[in-house]
Amino acid sequence: MFDSLDGELKAVMHTWESPSGGWQTPQIDFGTWDDADLPALVEWSSAPACVADVSDSSLALVTGLDTTGQR
């Protein structure tokens, strides 16, 4: 799914093994994606998506968006 990303972003993105249910998990090694980026990600992927802002190893703020715009 992530093969169509531009070369610069693809170079710093790592995908994790897909869990059951068809979810795909990218990890980006630079910058910050937040909930404002979700609409573009959902439109690009045609799939629900979520972003997590990890504060430390035991705390994260996670926001999700489905294909109908429901958070």
C-alpha cells in the first residue's frame, strides 16, 4: 500500500508486520503527523487511519478517522 509514496517520505518510513484485520502500520522517522493530517491520509489510502503522539514508552494520544469523517 505504501509503495506509491514519494521517494523522500518512503526513504524514512518503515512498515511493521501487519496484524490481523488488514491494518498496515507505518513508522515515520522524522516530523510529526497529527490529527490534522488524518483527512489527507484517509483520502490517499481509502481506508480508516489513526495517528499516535507517543509521549514516552507508556503514554500516547491516539486519534482515528474513518472513511466517512467520523473521529
